[in-house]
Amino acid sequence: MRKLKSCPFCLKPCPFCGSEKLSIESKSRRVGTNGLDIPVDNVTYSVRCNMCHARGATAGGRVLAYTLGLEIPAWSKTKAELYEQAIEAWNRRAET
């Protein structure tokens, strides 16, 4: 398994108000099953400022509800990958 480069404690302050009161929000919706009848969910993560309510880019994809030791198909992501992508998107800043 790939080691995460980010953690919830590595979030940069809000670029709009400077607050460090941030949360990582997730939403999940069942979209069907794969060929082995394993449930497939559409999962999204985004970082949100709790002070000014700014929101970072959404990282989303299809996630198998469980894998039972099976290889993860190319079309599927893991929740950890999406979580990390949301943090990376929030921390990305324009060069000035």
C-alpha cells in the first residue's frame, strides 16, 4: 500500500481568511455493484474552512465498499487516495 504524503495536520491555513479551523468533509452515495456483486460507492472529499466557509476542490471517484483481498480494479480508487487528493488540492497555491 502506498504511504500517504499528507495528513489532516498538514493543512495550510485558509487562503481567504487565514483561519486554521478547517474540516475535511466526505459524501458517499451507492451507485451500484461490480461484476462480483460488491457494492460500489461514489465518494467525494473536500476541505472546508469553518470560519469563512471557503471550500477547496472536490476529490471524488468510485470506491469498492470492500475488497475481500481482491485486487482493486483500475477504475476504482481508495478512500485514502481521495482524502489525500483533497488535502493536496487545498494546499495548492498560485505562485505569486
